[in-house]
Amino acid sequence: MEAGSVDKLANLAAVPLWYGLGLAACAVLLLLYQVSKSCIAGIKKGIVYMYGCVHLHSPLRLGIIGTTTRGRFVAWGLFVIANGVGMCLGPNNTTAWLVRSARMASMNFFLVACGGKLNYLGYVLGAPYSLAEALHKWAGYIGIVQATVHASIAIALKKPQDLWTDAGFLTVAGLVALAVLLSLKNKMYETHRFIHIALAIFIFRGFWVHSWEHLRPQYPITCISLWGSGFLLTKAMQLYRMAVGTGYAHIHVTHFQGAIQLRVETRRPSEFLPGQFFYLCMPRAHPFAFLQSHPFIIAWWDGISGEGTKTVYLLIQPRRGFTSRLLMLGHAISYRGFLEGPYGKRLRLDDYGTVIILASGIGIAGVLPYIKDLLLGFNASKAKIKRLHLIWILSAEGELG
Ligand SMILES: Cc1cc2nc3c(=O)[nH]c(=O)nc-3n(C[C@H](O)[C@H](O)[C@H](O)COP(=O)(O)OP(=O)(O)OC[C@H]3O[C@@H](n4cnc5c(N)ncnc54)[C@H](O)[C@@H]3O)c2cc1C
């Protein structure tokens, strides 16, 4: 091979780094977008207009992905393509593939380390809950495939004697187990959560040892720093909210046919927006409830918009776990609870003349604040709404009382 082409290939070794820088640049752009939102409202309107023009909000139903929007599908496609390019561009022998797959997997694990909820990090970057969850999941899946490619090449090249003592192999085995166990999530959420956390610690330990063995400690250090900063930021905000009296609440439980209403009263008032939700921890619900927190959308709140309120209401449909225990709590009694959030992004509907809202079952809780907001906006001549259609689908007569 000519010296020039060898140089070119050597330069391509930096592709995973460019991929990582690309991800970081996206985060910086999101942050700039968030900042510019408050400074230049016009920029945002332009972006929203362009976004609307190409119908990126239109729903799309695809077998393996489920229901999504065109915009999300395009973003997901670009993410997969970026990974494909990152994996394929450059390596021309098995050793180069070995290094490349390890680097690409590490870059994706940086995203995974930001956490499934992203919490305040996501809040600051304006990432909605579903996007943060999807990024965690898809960066994880793709990272697992890349790590498996890396492990397969390593085994083929080095033919190690005892795989089960090798930190790298154990890491990949842990990753595969984690992906397989995801099927438990909907059936046994809490059990799955504990196994997921335990496996994540096991995987991180293996990743740490393996990276130090290969003199690449920067990868696990970056991972733990990203995870740690998100975690600390979230905990610091929680402590701050507790200190100022908005992270701790008295919760009044009311049951009505088939549903539960929680009246949440904080010590200090805060302002709320449609689309926001809390993670609620109610230690009295059952013996292990202090280890759990569940997301619930704010269905409505007392007081007038812009003035802040101490009282918000949550509407809950009992399922099998924590929510079913709420049914066993004394009716109309007050309990202590801890709130994390509010998180969630408000959709701006003020510019639309006709709004059609679809809600199914308890999903009505999420749309009530939008309906109130639109009506208040209409009365104050701030919203262009002329027609509002609400379609509420209930599986049985009398569902939710
Ligand atoms: C952003 C958001 C807002 C929500 N708002 C409401 C609301 O206003 N009213 C309402 O009734 N429900 C709401 N939910 C759903 C609610 O969080 C779950 O029904 C509740 O956590 C179930 O608790 P459980 O222990 O009884 O669940 P289980 O009976 O153990 O599981 C039932 C389902 O809930 C999911 N689930 C369980 N725990 C959690 C958790 N901590 N986080 C996310 N999903 C979980 C499981 O995957 C499963 O699919 C919301 C969910 C999200 C993600």
C-alpha cells in the first residue's frame, strides 16, 4: 500500500472521536437553542414553522419501532447511519475493526451514561422524557452490538483460555444479559429496575478493569463523570427543592370509581405548565415504596396561571404495583410524599386555529391542562384557537368513574 493511503487510513482512526464530538455538538446546539428561545422568540417561531412545513410531526407506524413521528424516525435513521459510518469508514484489517468497534461502543455508552431519564440535564437541554428514554435505549442497543463485534473479534484473534475470568468478556456477557432482561420491564418494572442497576454496576466494573488493562482509562472515566454529573445535578436540585419547600408535600388520597385522585400540597408555591409531570415517592404506600418513584402528569392545579400555586392534582389509574397500593391507603387521609421535578415539555398550541385532542383512559390527565390553557388564552385573546375537539376513548362505560 502507498504511504499516502496509509496516512489517510491512520487519520480515519479518529472517526469515533468525530462521532463523539458530533454528539457533543448536538448537545451544545440544543443548549444554544434553549438559550436563544428566551432571547429571540422569532428564531424559535421560524424553526417551528420549518419543522411544520416538512410535516416532521406527522405520525408514523412501523413494526419494530412502534408509533413515532416522521421527525423522530429521521433522527433515529441519522443516528443509525452515523453509527454505520463510524464503524465502517477506515478499518481495513481485523485489528483496526477491533479498535474501532471498542471506540464506537464507548462513545455510545457515554450517551447511555447520561441516564434513562436524563432528568435535569435533559430538562436544561430541553429533551422531552420520551427522547431521553429513546436515546438511552437505542444508544444502549447499538453499543451492545458494537461491543459484541469487539468481543467476537478479540476472541477470534487471541483465543483466550478462560473467557469467564476475562473482564472484557464478562462486560459483554453482562450487556447481553441486560438487553435480554429488558423484556421483563413491562411485566415486573421494579424487579427489572433492580436487576438493571445491579447489571449496570457489574458491567461498569468490567469496563473499568478492561479499559485500564488496555491503557484506555479515559473511556470509563468519561462515562462515570457523565453519569455522576447528571446524578449530582438531579440530587442537588431535589435538595434545593426540599429546602425551599417545593420538593416535599402532603398528599391527600381520594378514591373514586376505578381511579385515584391525589391532591399534592407543597409548602411553597411554584408555577406549572401543561405537559409537566412529577416523580412521586410515597414511603407509606408499602414497605419498599421508599425505594420507588413513579411519574405522574399534573392534571390540574389551583390558582391562576402566572401566580404560582401550592396545590396540584394527579389522576391515577391503578395498575398492579405501587398504584394498586394507593387504593389500600385510607380514603381522604393525608400522607407525606417527595416530589422530583417537575419535568416535561409544553407543546405550544396557541398558534393553531383548530386543535384536535385525543386521549385514551387516564391519558385525559395529560390533556386537561392544555384545554384549560387554550381556553384561558382564548379569553385573553392570546391564543388563535377557534375550534377545539376532544376525543376521549374509554375501554368501558364507567372507566375512571
Ligand atoms: C411521563 C409519564 C407520565 C405519566 N402520568 C400518569 C398519570 O398521570 N396517571 C397515571 O395513572 N399513570 C401515569 N403514568 C404511568 C404511571 O407512571 C405508571 O402506571 C405507574 O408508574 C405504574 O406503577 P405500578 O407500580 O402500579 O406499575 P406496575 O403494575 O408494576 O406496571 C404497570 C406499567 O407501568 C410501568 N411502570 C411501572 N413503574 C414505572 C415507573 N417508575 N416509571 C415508568 N413506568 C413505570 C411498567 O413498565 C408497566 O408497563 C405516566 C407515565 C409516564 C412515563
